[in-house]
Amino acid sequence: MWEKLFKRDQFFAGILFGVLLPAVFFMVLYLIDILVLEMFNTHMLRKQEYLFLLSIAINLFAIKYYFVNLNYDKTGRGILIVTFALTLLYFLF
């Protein structure tokens, strides 16, 4: 079942992966930051905005996987567009 979900060469699947991967990774980083704050009384990073930027970076691995390993151009382009849009939003706000 999971193999069919991740091995699609569709633009909208790329957009979906490009949005879901950073969202899940952000939640993981945020929970780790909360644990670090409770254990050591300090945040994991100096600025909390860096968590958002780090969560966008996970898309780079997905882009490499879909472009290089699977040769799925449509899915890779969807992830790339979402990554570019999220990075642009980060620097605008």
C-alpha cells in the first residue's frame, strides 16, 4: 500500500508530499524542542523561526529521491515548487 502511495509520478502527489513532509518534520522538531526546554531550560535553537526553516530542508531529500533515484519529474517538480514557495514565505515574513 505505501509503495503505491510514494511511487507516483503526479504533480499533485508532489505538492502533497511537499506540504506534508515539512509539516510532520516541524511537529517532530517542535516536540524535541519542548523536551529540550523542559530538561535543560533552554531552547534547541536560538531563534524559533529556524525550526520552520529546518523543516523545509527535509524536502531536499525528497527532491533528490524523486528526481535522481526514481526519475519522477512531475512529483519532483511538485515538491520543488512547494519548497520554493515555503522558503519564499519564510524570508518574506
